[in-house]
Amino acid sequence: MPICQETSVRPRLVIFDNSIVNWSHKLDRDKAYEITWLIRRLFRALGARADEYLGAAGQTAADRAVMEFLHPHARLSVPEIARRYKVSRQHVQVTVNKLLDQGLLASEENPKHKRSSLIRLNRAGRERFGEIQRTEVVLVDKLFADLSGSDIDVTRRTLRRLLDRLNLGYQ
């Protein structure tokens, strides 16, 4: 069965991932698809901008994501990071190995699992992540400068609802 299919029942009901969504309000499919397309474009544009400032610090978006999960004092195994990041354990392991080699992470014994160490940011890692956050604050301030508080609130609520529907959650 396709992921999204309109039923013949009115008001417009759409089966989405085995759930029925009532589109009886004025939102039409073209606008909903455009929003999805815009989110994808925004994701890619934010990624490209992040590559610029992260690259200057010798990091990647994957490095930043792992560091964020560990900031400031979390101790997580590679499989735990992978589950939270929604990527493969192997992908996270490559990133963790790189960050360990750069001296930004520390590894310690995991009392719950002999073969899966706990990973944490060390002092250098916390400092590097702090630098990244300070850069991001300036960029976010510029990006959102002309948006009203209510625009930001509506956007936050809408994105959170969409994430919930995709079972990704938000933290």
C-alpha cells in the first residue's frame, strides 16, 4: 500500500502510514507537500551553513550531533547515541572514533555492558562544543531576527506536532 492515499470518504481523509488523517480544514495537499519540500530545503541549507562554520573548527555535522548528545556531562554507549540520533551504530562508531582521535571524547568502562564503553565529552570536547554553540547563537539570532514571537511559537508547535506524528519525538 502506498504511504499516502486519499480515501473516497468526505471530508478528505488520507491514510498516512496506516493512520487516517482528517484534512477537512482548508489545507490542501499541494500546500502540505510544499511545506514538506520547504523543510527539506531548510534542512539542506542549514546543513550547508553548518558545514562552513563546523569545517573551520575541524568538525562535521555528525561530530556536532554526537557532541550534542553528550553535552555537557552525559555518558552514553555508541548504540545509545545511534538510537537517539536515528542512524546506524556503525556511523556513530566512525564519528566517535574520530572524536576520540581528536582528543574531544573520553571512553570509560560500562558496568552494564562489557563490550560497549561509555563515551563522554572531556574538557576539550566541552570547550569545542561551547565554541560551536556560541557560533550558532549568532547565526540563529540573525536567522530569526525579523520573525515575531508568535511566528516562532506557531512554527515550534507545528514542527513538534509533525515530529511526533513521525514518531521521532523531540527533546
